[in-house]
Amino acid sequence: MRIGIIGAGALGLYYGAMLQRSGQDVHFLLRRDYQAIQKRGLQVYSCHGDFHLAQISGHQTPQEIGTVDLVIVGLKTISNHHLIDLVRPLIGTETAILTLQNGLGNEELLAAAFGRERVLGGVAFLCSNRGKSGTVHHLGEGKIRLGEFSGGLSQRSHKLAELFRAASIACDAVSDLRRARWEKLVWNIPFNGLSALLGKDVTDILNHPPSKVLVEDLMLEVIAGANAQGLEEPIDGPEFSQQLISFTENMDHYRPSMMIDREEALPLELEAIYSIPLQQAMAVGINMPQIKMLYALLDFGENDSA
Amino acid sequence: MRIGIIGAGALGLYYGAMLQRSGQDVHFLLRRDYQAIQKRGLQVYSCHGDFHLAQISGHQTPQEIGTVDLVIVGLKTISNHHLIDLVRPLIGTETAILTLQNGLGNEELLAAAFGRERVLGGVAFLCSNRGKSGTVHHLGEGKIRLGEFSGGLSQRSHKLAELFRAASIACDAVSDLRRARWEKLVWNIPFNGLSALLGKDVTDILNHPPSKVLVEDLMLEVIAGANAQGLEEPIDGPEFSQQLISFTENMDHYRPSMMIDREEALPLELEAIYSIPLQQAMAVGINMPQIKMLYALLDFGENDSA
């Protein structure tokens, strides 16, 4: 399958490399890694075993890539104003688009430009970051849950899930993509935001009892917002939030990406992770006051770095 | 009238000096200013005109002061674990106690130790701070609203209000002290906390639109908590919050005391301004989620400085 990777950060590079290694024809849109990868190929340092790909089809413009069967989008949502222009040159008559970006609103953007029937979304549980140019570090996890933007379990979702599994990436097709997206927000909204705001990792946050209560409160607000969206099956608030907290208690001083972005004075993905979820909740009459407050506090810091 | 000042910070020194200048017999419990004031007296720099008091009755222990007619408490609430021991030596059979401390819970402490009939409280609208030892700076305002802890407009409250007015301090006796205390919290809870958390003054906060909305939301939460306390007359939420915001928009980059305390890594008055109001609201079934969140975020910083 001919695959184009738009947004080849840590996530795009890692999944792209795994797919190429499994025999797929993968094309990367590269910026900062272009020169290094042209010269030395791509080096993957992975907790499941390092590997090196000598030949990478790297490109500096999406026009160079041309049409593909599948576009995988890993772009940071703060660059979504470029998203459509970056994807358009890859779209042929049968092209599917899978966005693995954070938060909400990405499928909607793509659907508005290219038609909702082309669009799938996936939620990636991946710990990875970029090293020096031409390298990527896979620290843990990697599972993807993907589904059709229009809902339902399609043949195509099963086929894509199989594509990832054949590349040694755990992957499930889900019929309710929206539920999967909101479930991930239940973790992202408290931990990304609080870690960025306080400059504290997830372990420090959970070790401070009032902040642990706050994490739970924020999770329950997300779940209330989620359950008002007409999901196929509601999320069990107390059970799911306790599960996520226990899961996080096992992470050893993990630093969420938003905490790192704030430390490096990079813009935060506030639109996708806070603003659009708040709007979608508000649209069905759900007020999420603590999330609204967290968003305002994080946004204040953005003005600083601007 | 023989008056003892317990907690002679900027507020205690300023009001004590004004009362002494008006002819009252004022005794100060001093710590850091003791030596300087013994040597050079007390210098008041005031926007209403500077003045100097050559003779100050300064003491290093409350036992030295002995019984008085009126105790005025200006102690920071973070030192309330010393409050009773500091006040006890000043109490005679007829002694009244007026606490001008921040937040809630101070009258209750004094009433439990000395009897509620002795206790009055006051809300001070004063911009002042300490300069070098033996000096105090009065930057603006100064009005006091005082009342009986047990409620009602007593002869005593009128007399005390007259005492302050005779010392050129604007002062009203109010029948509903609790309402006055909560009204002050409507300002303190958003502006003290947000300025300390974000390291931004009140003007910066109001210039950031999402934070201005947050200020309004926090004010409305305080007012909801207040109005559930059985006040003599409820606070009009939208009107009163807009009034306070307009008032604050006229302050030119004012830095609330809590912002300065956080910058200097001093402990914050979180118990009196956040914890007890949250408890009193919760006790009458009112949840204040954004205030609870602000308290948790501020408390996290306290652990840092500890």
C-alpha cells in the first residue's frame, strides 16, 4: 500500500518506520529531519528493539509525494491551518485519510475539505519523542484504536487495523471513534494541562492529595461531557477514572508532551484538547467549569510566550 | 481608650498610628520593628500626608501590654495558631476584640477562646505595606466596615466606628458582618489567587479575556456561596461582580498581597481565604468547583516553598 505521512514528528516517524519495515511503500513529508534522513536514513531506538532504515522516501513538499492510498496525519494540531494544503496533493479517487492527531476537531476539518467518507481517526497510545535529526525514540506503548469518522465498523477499518498489526503495532478497529477520542481526553485534559501549568510530572501531581482530587474532578467533567455526545455506550465515570489514575500511578515521573512544550516555550495544543471539547460539551448543554478554568489558565501562559 | 495591637504589620501599624495620633492610648506588640521604633519612633508615609510618632508604646510580649479596653488583631492568618496565646494577656473583664484579619474563621477562633460577646470583626479596604524597619507606607484607601460577630448593630459597634472616624479613618458599623466578610472575599478569592498563581497583577489579568471571564465566574461562585449563608440581604451577583471588576479596572497594575507573598516564597493565607469559605459553602450544600480548583493549584505551590 502506498502511504503518505503528513506530520512526521515522533509519532509519524515511528509508525511510518514500522509500516515501511513491514513492507509498505511509505512516503514521509519531512522538514527538520530531511537532510539527516537523506544522508543516513532513519534510526529507530525502541524499547522493543532498535532498527535502522537505510532508504527512506523523504519529501520536502506534499506535491512530490503525489497521490497515495492512505494518508496518515501526525501533524501537531497547532499547525492545522496548514493541514488541508498539506494533505490535498496526496488525495486520489480512492485515498483514505487517517488522522492520529490529538484531541477533537481534526476529522471534521478533513471531512469538510475532502468528504467525510474518506476520513478515519485513530487514538494513539504512544510514548515517543524525537532525538537528534534522523532519529526517533520509542519509549513505550504504541497501541492504536481507529475507526470511521462516520461511525460503524467498516471493512476498511478492519483492513487498516490489520495493516498496523502486520507491522507489529497493536491496533483495534472501533465502531465508536468519538468515544475513543473522548476516552483519551479523560487522560489528556487533566494530565497535559496540570503538568504544563504547574511544571510537575504526573507522579508529582498524584502525590499531592488536593491535585489528585482535582484530577478526578476533571476526569468526571470530561466523562460528563463525553456521555452527553450520544455515544454508543456511556463511559462509566467512577470506574474509568479510577482505572486511568491507577494506570498513571504506575508511570514513573512521566512528563506529558504539553509539559515539555511549555518548558520549551512551544505553543500548546489547547484548541484540540480544551477549546473544541468545551464547545462540543456546551453545545449539548454540559458545563465543564474546571476544564474551562484550566483552559483559561493555560491560555494565559500562551500569551506570555507569544 | 487603652488599645492593644496584636499583629503590627502594615495594617496594624497604620491603624494603630492613626488611632494614637487621634489621642488614643495605643500599645503595639512588635517583633521586627521593635528596635527601630524604640530608637526612632514610627514614621508613616501616607498618600494623605506623612507623619511621625516619636513616642510609641512598643512591647515584645503581650504580657508586657497587659489588659486593654480594645484588642485590634492584624495578625496574618497563617499565624493563627499563636492567636489565642497572643491575645489572652490583654483580656480584662470588659475587653472587646476586633479582628481585621483576612478571610473567614478568625472571629470563630476568638469567640471559642474568649466568648462570642467579646468579638467584633472588620473588613479593611487598605492598600499599605511595610517599608524599612520603623516605617509603614499607606498607598490608598483605608475604610473599615465592622460589626458584631453575633450580628446586629450594637452600641459598641457604633462607638468603635466613631473611634476610627475620629482618627480620620472612614468606618461604618454594619449589622451583618458575615455579609461584609463574604463581599470582601468576592474580590480576594479571584484576584489574590490568580495573581499568585500566574504571577500577574490585576491589570494583566483583566486584559486577558478568558481570565476576565474566569474572574467573573469565580466571583459568581463566591456570591452563590455567600447567599446560601442566610445573609440579612443577598448579594446581587451580576451587579456586584461587575462593580468590583470596574473598580479593579481602575487600579493601575495593582499587585495583591498574595502575589507578593508568593514571589517572596512566603506562605499564603489559603486557609482563611479559600479553605474555610469552601467548607462553609459545602456545609450549606454549595459546591464552588472553580474555587476548589484554584485552592488546589495554590496549595501545590505551598508544598514547593515548604
